[in-house]
Amino acid sequence: MSIELPTLDIIEGSKEIATTGEETYAAKSKRSGEAKKGKVYIESYGCQMNFADSEIVAAILKQDGYSTTDSETDADVIFLNTCAIRDNAEQKIHSRLQSLKALKRKNPKLVVGVLGCMAERMKQSLFEQEKIVDLIAGPDAYRSIPQLIELAESGQKAANVFLSLEETYADITPVRREGVSAFLSIMRGCDNMCSFCVVPFTRGRERSRPFQTILDEIKMLSDEGFKEVTLLGQNVNSYNDEQGKVNFAELMYRASLIDEKMRIRFTTSHPKDISDELVSVIAERPNLCKFIHLPVQSGSTRILALMNRNHTREDYLKKIEMIQSKIPDCALSTDIIAGFCTETEEDHRETLSLLEQVRYDYAFTFIYSERPNTPAAKKLKDDVDNATKQRRLQEIVTLTKRIAAERYAESIGKVYEILIEGDSKRSSEMWMGRTDNNRVAVFPKTGQEKAGDFVKVRITNATAATLIGERI
Ligand code: SF4
């Protein structure tokens, strides 16, 4: 049975895009006074873009008179802001929706909505599969959420999954969690068509925010006391404000001048777009962090061609050489997919040898999971058996951990400036912070410092993921 969707004349439709991760974020409203409308609970899954989007959703709802809550049991509206990058990311949402059924039974007026990439990918079929869902909104449809809630409250299934060529939410100031570090979306969508990736179909075409709105927001974050900002986009290197004639290198340069004490990070980069100019700017400006996440996905040129990555192993290694020659202490991380279609043992060994050559601090590693309607799903055979995928993944993980442990051990005896983020997870007697090149460091509190301070720490020990030190 197909479901008639109420139409909303709000956003011009166009094309497609997407991303990763996991965790929960209950948006905290800083709104004062009585809420005129209901309370909204937002749970975010996937990449940092999704977490940043939840802050935009919270801002849109706040403007409309809603408040946000950290408690699902207290909520009138529950949103799951979802990821579609892998099948298991979607399975998590299906089981989360099951777990919300008890709340819906208790309160039949509760509105349950699915936002983000999974909503965009599944569209009406989500209503058919999950009866509990009242509302769906794709990544470019968040301005229409107040109207969608009203429709859902009147008993209709409400949906807006139009993708936009223009929407950047540039005029919306996100409702951020308090802390030392903020995320800031500078662009949306992706024009690359990596064959495994659902993002171009769930987040639409690439669009850049006007540069001045970004610089103004960084200034505001600095005035509010944030000490670090991460510029976000599916492919930030191709940021381009055509009207302002500002590319990503120029944007980073201008951003670095706003508050010379504020650390600026960015993610994610595509290897084909990372330029000499950008790396030179990072090298020159002290507050641009010496850390680059540069997804490679595979070490085999043959597999990279099947993935439609638009770079070879050799191109990638040349970029790494360029980065390491300009910024010798630059830390690197990457994404790797194990067991992509037709991957042989030789291809896999090329991935392992690339890991040895580059020596990343960290790698996000995944088993290939076919996503419906992607070019890989249409044209290639997912022919590597699961046991082989698992074994290859394990070999990649073991190697990246060994290399990370070696790299972290090289820090012992050195002194780093650490931005304190808060208590260490293991002990409230210890602080947790990060080096400029994104390594987590813990050290005992002295009573002389607080979260948000920059302090000098000598490293005395290290694991594969944490530096341990003492303040000097
Ligand atoms: S660059 Fe490739 S992997 Fe990254 S979001 Fe775009 S299509 Fe997906």
C-alpha cells in the first residue's frame, strides 16, 4: 500500500548526497521562559554533520516556540537524526524505533520523527515499514519541521524529503551544547560519486555557505568562549564561495585571523581536492591544527577505480608526501573499507602496505556494506565472503593499532600544548584534552586549571590512543 504524502510548498527539489558515526545527543535548549509549544527530544546518529544538523533543528524549533529536553520520557516530540551510510546504522534506527513503542502506547499523542539520511533514502517506505513513525524530514527540509509537526499532530503522516540546490541554513545560529569545542557546517552535499556511497543520494548537490556568514559565526563562537571550532562538510576542500571568490584555503586563512588563540579544525577532505595552497596555509598559521583526516578507502589503484574515487594510490601518496614535507609534525587519519567488490588478497595487501607507508594516527575501518541504488550496488558484485571481510578488517585494525602505538610512543618526553576539554572518563582526578594534532592526552589535575584552558603538558607514557603526562 502506498501512502499519500501531504505536500509542502517549501523547498524546491533537486538532486541528491550523505555520511557516518554514532552516539546520542539530546539537544539542550538555552531558551529562557516558558515554552509555548511542546518539548522536543533529539537523538543523533552518524557523522559530525548530523550532530551539527541537530543543533540547527533545535534552533529552528526554538524559534517556533518549542523547547528541547534531554529526557525522552518528558518529550512531546522525539526525533532520531539518522545515518544511512551502512546497513547496520539503519538497523540501529529500526531497533530504536521498536524501543519507542512503549512510550507511544503510554502517550498516543507523542510525535515520532525520523530526520536525516535514512529518512531521505527510504522516503515513504519508512512509514510502511515502521508504523510508529509520524514524520520524516530529509537533510534539506529542516525549516519545514514546525509545519510537519503540526500535520503529524493532526493525525497525518507528514513528510518533506525534497533536496535543495541552495539550502545551507547559513542564517540559522545553531543551539549548541556548552563546552570548549563547536562544530560549524560550511557546506552541504557532495558532487563526488564514490560508487559505494549513499551520500550523494541523501544529502544532495554540493553547496557552500557564503564565507562572511561563516566568519561571523566563528567570531560569535569566540565571543561566547569556545576555544576550538571544527569546520564541517562532506568535502570541505572543495568549499567555494563563488560570489565572494573565497576557496577553502582562503577561508581557513581568514578564519585563523579572527581569534589567534582559537584552534580551527576541519573535516572531511577528499584527496583529489587537497591543495598545496591549503596545506601551506595550515603550515603557516599557528592556530590551524596540524591534523588532517584524509580518507583513502583502499590502497589498491584497481579498487580505487572501481570505487570511482578519482585518485590512484600514487596520487594519494604524493599528496601525503606534500603534506609531510610542508608540515612534518602533521598527524593523519583515514577511512578504510575492507572487502569492497572484487577485492583480492593482493589488493588487501596493498592497503596494508599503504598503512605502513603513511603511518596514520588513526583509521576508521569498515566492512563493505552494499547500499541500495548506489553505483556499486547496481554495477558490481558484492563477492567477498563475510569471513574474508572480517579477517581483512581485523588485519587492518591490528596494523593501525600497532602503528598508532609506535607513533604515540614517539611523543614520550615531548611537551605539548593541551586544550583541556573536561574530566578524563576514567578519573575525575585527571583532565582530558587534546594536542593541536588531535591526540587525546590525560594528566593529573593540579587545581590551577579548568576546562577550556591551554596548558603545557610533558608526556610521560602513551597507549595506542592516549598520551599520559603531567603539567609543567
Ligand atoms: S566524497 Fe565520496 S565517500 Fe565522501 S561523501 Fe562524497 S561520495 Fe561519499
